[in-house]
Amino acid sequence: MEPITDLFRNVNDWLNSLTAEDFEPYKMPAAIAFIVVAAIVGIALRIWEKRRRESLAKKAAQLGLHFKVERDYDVPERLRFLKRFDEGVDRYAFNIMQGVYRGHPVRAFDYHYAITDDYGTRRDSSHFYFSVFVLHQPVQFPELEIVPQRFYHRIGEAFGMETFNFESQAFNRAFFVRAANRRFAYDVCHPRMMAFLLKHPEINLEIEGHCIAICYETRQQVSEVQPHLDALVDIRELMPAHLYSE
């Protein structure tokens, strides 16, 4: 979730919820100050978004990729079999780069979804943004998720959640692995792959169907786009060759 964007949305929700009582004289100074701050935040956000779009378009051109700024609601639907794209509502991709990179068809984009909670007469929405990098391949694989180890993963393991014991204890401590096929998980998590992932502890990796996807919990800096695309292709090239010939 991006604090500035979420603050602006919360301010907008607050403005829409105002009633006549909120404009009583003794409440007016605070309300006016809040509206002024909201306006400043909104302007700053729009300037930041515009500059980021321009920088992403320039980076896409440098990498030989096509760039589309508009929201695309079809991308999350087509990738909905991936766990990341089955959460919340109002799911869409934007700032989309697409094309061939290092010989592989790839797509990189910003992603948004919202979670809405009802509290009686009030509805609150939390908005989440992150960056996604997807590589498409001609073969299909069973679901495999490798994400940074969290406290709730350890709780799940204590209550009998399926676990994996790879030969690298450092990898076991750093990552949580969930797989539909245990053999596939062990094939993918060979020593060189584990060593690579340990050098990128922030990666959320998901493999399923024709896709290899890596996600980051926030929208990444423009300067990070190419290194992340390189990491995505490196993961593909670290996949065992026999998986593509079976």
C-alpha cells in the first residue's frame, strides 16, 4: 500500500462522507485546514505520477518494450490463476511494459487492488499497489510459490502446514515454499536457484501455468525495472532443462 496515494483516497472518502453538522462554525477551521492539506497532497501526487509515467515510458523505449499507461482490467483476469491476482476488488494493471527481453516474452506493470470493509453506515477501502514482472513460456507448470518467510508462516507450520526441508538451511529460514507438486518444488529449488534467491530476499516468486512471476510489495523505482527484469530472466534460465523436455 502506498501511503500518499492511500491518504489521498482516504481524504476523498472523508470529503464524500461530510454532513451538514461538519460545517458548524466551531468545526470549520479544522475542516478547511484538512481540505487545504488534501489539495496539496493531491497536486503533489499527480505531479509524481506524471513524472513516473514519463520515466517509465523512456525506460521501456530503451529496453525495446512497448508501453501503455492506461488501466487494463483484463491483465489481472488473465493471470487470475496466480495467487496475487485473486485478492480484493477493483483489480487492474497500469504503466504496462510488454515485449521481448533477453529472448523471452515479458510483461512488467504496476498493479492495484482494493479491500473494502463495511462498518455499519460507513465503508472504508484500503488500496494496495505493487510492481509485477511476468515471463511467459510455452510449457505449463504446477503451482509453486516462494515468498519471504513471515511470522504467520511459522505459526502455520506449527499447526501442521506442509513444509519443505531443502538442503540449504539458510534458504529454509529465509523463504516459505508452497507447492501443488513436491517433486516440482525440489526440482526448482536446486542449489544454484536457492543461492540466487538468497541474494534477492525481497522477491515473491510464483510459477504456475505458462507464467513465471515475481512481485514486490511496493511500486518499484524506475531504476529498478531493468534489474528486476534481469532477475526474472535469470530465474527462468536457472530452471532445470529437463522440466522443458518432459
